[in-house]
Amino acid sequence: MNRKSVVALGASAVALLAATTLAVGPAQAHNSQSEEKTVTLTAKLRQLNGSGASGTATAVVRGETIKHIEVHARGLTPDAPHAQHIHYGEQAMNECPTLKLDANNDGRLNTVEGIPAYGPVVVSLNTTGDTTPASFLDVTRFPVSKDGRYNYSRNNIAFTDVAGTGYPGAGGTGTGTAKQIAEAVRNGEGVLVIHGLDYDENGRYNFSNPEGASELDPSLPAEATDPAVCGVLKER
């Protein structure tokens, strides 16, 4: 893969509101209000795998929709595509990983090794089209860094049900609903990860280095999928 491919109530209305709140109960009323609240989450993005990259991210979330998200990154592999996602797992630590998770002791973290920390992909932050986890490896639709930098933004990204997120479910699928995942992200448990780094600094992602092929897809080099930058989206 070369560098180019890659929101005046009257008395009756007040009475109706009180009756509705009483009918649904305090917990349900609280949950409903929480879902309708617009939350602004930010993350400071720090390097992984010695990438030297960094950045910031801001996400405005309401209900089950990311109304707006921005990612500003620098120090990335120049002129190369960078897959980026929001990760979350009900049983994950929901934080950025460290080398303590380097299972094979090769001195680097691949994407799978980082899952106990940040969880599986729940949103693909690409530039066009589908944003579900199904698009997590379509590198042709992710931002390309110009001279190692990019400024990404996108509006109205809907959360979806995601299998494998660690929730109890029929058939052992561990599927989390869009509502559950959105609530977790609003509560500061979403982790933004940018992937892709040029270990041998030859200006492109390639197989001709010790990292070899990606554990996610053998047709892609590990350089294209290894995590390079990470940050937890929280309401500060």
C-alpha cells in the first residue's frame, strides 16, 4: 500500500408532565433526561507504539447521535491513510493501553492486544459512507495525513447495535444496543484510537519489516492497522 492508497406551560400542561413523570417512575424520567442532554466530550490524544503523534478530539453527543465530531492530529505517518475509530466494551477498561498488554513481548501493541483496554470498534470515523464497525478496515475512506497532519470533522453519526461489545445477550453474542453504547460514550467511556504508523520510516506502509502482516487482515501490513494515537472522550 502506497502513501496515496491507503429543544408559558399552562396549568394543564404542568399537570400532564407531573403525571407522566409519576407514571414512568423517577429512574426512567432521569434516563430520558440524560439521553436528551447534549454532552460535549473532549480527548487529548497521546502516542502509542512510539509513533510521536498527538492531537485533540471533540465530540458533541445527544441521545444516540454524535451531532458533531472533530479530530486534529499531527506527527502521523505523512501522506498515508489513517483508520480511526471510537472503541468501547462493556467489559473493557475503556482506557488507552500500555505495553503491559503486549502479549507476545515483541515491543509493540497491535490492535487486538489493545482491546482489553479500549474495547472493540463501535464507530468508524471515516470521511464518507457507512460509519458502523463494518467499515473499520476500509482504509480508502479514512483521512489521509498531509505532511503528517489532518483536521477531520463529520456530523450526525448514529450509534448502532454492535455485537461483541460484552453485554449479556441471546446466543452469547454480547451485543450492545445503540442506546447502551451511546450512554456509555456520553458517560466518558469511549476511547478514540487512530491507527497506522511507519515503523521503518520509509514513507509507506509495507510488509517488509519484522511486524509483517496485520493480525486483522493478512492483506494489510501491520503498519496500517497498529494503534498510533489514543485518547478517552470525557466531559471535562
